[in-house]
Amino acid sequence: GATIGILGGGQLGRMLSVAAARLGFTCHIFEPGIAPPAAQVANRLTTAAYDDTAALTAFARDCDVVTFEFENIPTEALDVIEAITPIRPGREALRISQDRLTEKNFLQELGLKVAPFADVPDAEALARAVRDIGIPSILKTRRFGYDGKGQVRLSSESDVATALDGLAGAPAVLEGFVEFSHEVSVIAARGPTGEVACFDPGENVHRDGILHSTTVPARLSASQRTDAVLIAAKILNALDYIGVLGVELFVTPQGLIVNEIAPRVHNSGHWTQNGCSIDQFEQHIRAVAGWPLGDGSRYADVVMENLIGADMDKVPHIAREKDASLHLYGKAETKAGRKMGHVNRITR
Ligand code: ATP
Ligand code: MG
Ligand code: MG
């Protein structure tokens, strides 16, 4: 059978490996960190840094196709791999999603609604951006932000002076604060022949900038539901995308506003493991392996709850619950803010 390479050995790489194994593929994980969650389930593991050209070359030679579980892979590493074996989804999706400013411009050029935004390279630009966009607003680093890290909320004028210090001078964008009623996301897939399949949108609740829960069905009208899917398809087609993509949306009286995209399987798609016969992980593996996309229709109502840090103490209790499916990532050390697992509760 074919070998699928995965850059990144976190929980997403782990769950992708499980899905790949179920379809008979061999999985090879590339991960700089020691004993990553995916190592317990993958067939092969390369432990090396992303600037280790020899290791990258050997990894790429072993793989029929390479995919990834996170978007911040150094460009040079991708160049080495791509000279040997295909990377799916492609480089364009990575280039765009690695930088919030590039991503916002891309979405706006597609005709999609985004929060008002401005480039903030320095303090002078921040003053100008605050004048244009106003307060409340959020200053976000252009690169490397996740789980709400690298963000400073501006609630009053007095926050402006110290905002850039909070980001250690990293290039940033200022975003107007969107008064949304709730947040939803679409987990969408596109196959190599261009067919698109979307999972039912999920409704997301964040706590301290980290995803807390996803509920399906989301509170959306029929037309909002259609809109959400059309937005996702537009993005997939524009990127000539192969694989699964997450699209985060704000629901407002003015319509759906795109918050951000993630060119990979997404935390808010974990409910699909117990709500669909083909989950987001299998859908991604199918797409990158050149298989037809599967039927992602939803057969249950599900609430996915993340188990973060000390939430792990609840596991013995959850293990006794009816209709609760536990997914634990096998991380050695529990830390505050670290995603340790999740539970999918079937509610109907
Ligand atoms: P992720 O882990 O999803 O990649 P991230 O660090 O990239 O997170 P965002 O998705 O940009 O961060 O923001 C995290 C959360 O903060 C959003 O889901 C939303 O709840 C809130 N938020 C972000 N931007 C805005 C905005 N412009 N207006 C209102 N709320 C916002
Ligand atoms: Mg993000
Ligand atoms: Mg987000």
C-alpha cells in the first residue's frame, strides 16, 4: 500500500494516522519533538528538525504523498519535500494561511466579508489603524498565533500604548471587533478532481481564546447554512485545494463574516468522529490519497467538548457516561491550556 507522510505529530497527526491505518495506508510522521502523540499510532517516525535537509529528503523519499497537521511549516522544508514528492493541500494554501494579513486580503478579494482590518507594522501604523477602525478592536500577530495566543484586545484608548509590547513588536494586524451572535465553522473537503463535500456547520464556543465546545446542528437558518457552504466552496476552489479545510465564521445580522481559515483538519470538526460514517480525518486522507471523497452526512446530534489541562480529572466520570465517546491524545504531561483530549456526546 501507499505511504502517507504527515508533517507534525500532535493530536491531529495522530487522528489522521488512525484514519489512514483504517484505510490500509502506512503512515510516516515527521516531528521535531520527542514522543509526540502520533508516535503511538504511526508506522514510522522521523524525529528531526525542519532544517535537517538529509532527514527531510529521506522522509520525502519514503512517502507517496505528504500532508501536514499545522500551517507554520518553514518554506525551505517544503521546498526540499516538494522536489521529491507531492504536498497536499498545495503550497498556495499554506502561503496564504501562514500570514493573517495575506489571508484577510485573499478573502476580501474573493468577495467574502471579513472584519475591518489594517496592517500594523509599527506604533505609528497602530495609531492610524485605531483612528480608522476604532475601539473595541483586536491586535493580532500576523504569524504563528493559535488558541488566542498573540492577541491583545483593545477596549479603551489606554490599551493602545502597551498593545504592541504585548506582541513583543511582532508585525500585526488590527481587526475591528465583530459583534457576532455566535460562531460557527464549516469543515470542507475538496478532492483531486474538484468535487467538494462539506460537513454540517458546527457552532463553536471559545473560552479564554481556546475552543471549548462544538455543537451540531448549529443555530443557522437554511439560507445561512447554504451561505456557509458556498463560502467554503469558494475558498477551496480559489486555492485549487486538495484535502480538508476549516473555515471559522462569525454570525451577524449583516451575514456571515469569515474570521480565519485553517488548511487542515480542525478542532471544530472532531464531532464528525461520532456523528458521521466518514469523519474529517478519513475525508482528508481520502482526498490527499486520490480517493473519492466519502459521504460526510451527519446521522446524529453531537456536542464535542475539549478536555484541556485539568479537565482530564473528569475522565473517570466521563468514562461511565452513556453516549459519550472519549478521544484521548496520550500526552505525557498535563499542562494548563494544553489540549489533552475531547469527548463527543451524542445528544440525539
Ligand atoms: P485558533 O486556535 O482558532 O487558530 P487564533 O489564535 O487564530 O485561534 P482567532 O480565531 O483569530 O485566534 O480568535 C480566537 C477567538 O477570538 C475567535 O474564535 C473569537 O471568539 C474571538 N475573536 C477573534 N477575532 C475577533 C474579532 N475580530 N471580533 C470578535 N471576536 C473575535
Ligand atoms: Mg487561527
Ligand atoms: Mg480561530
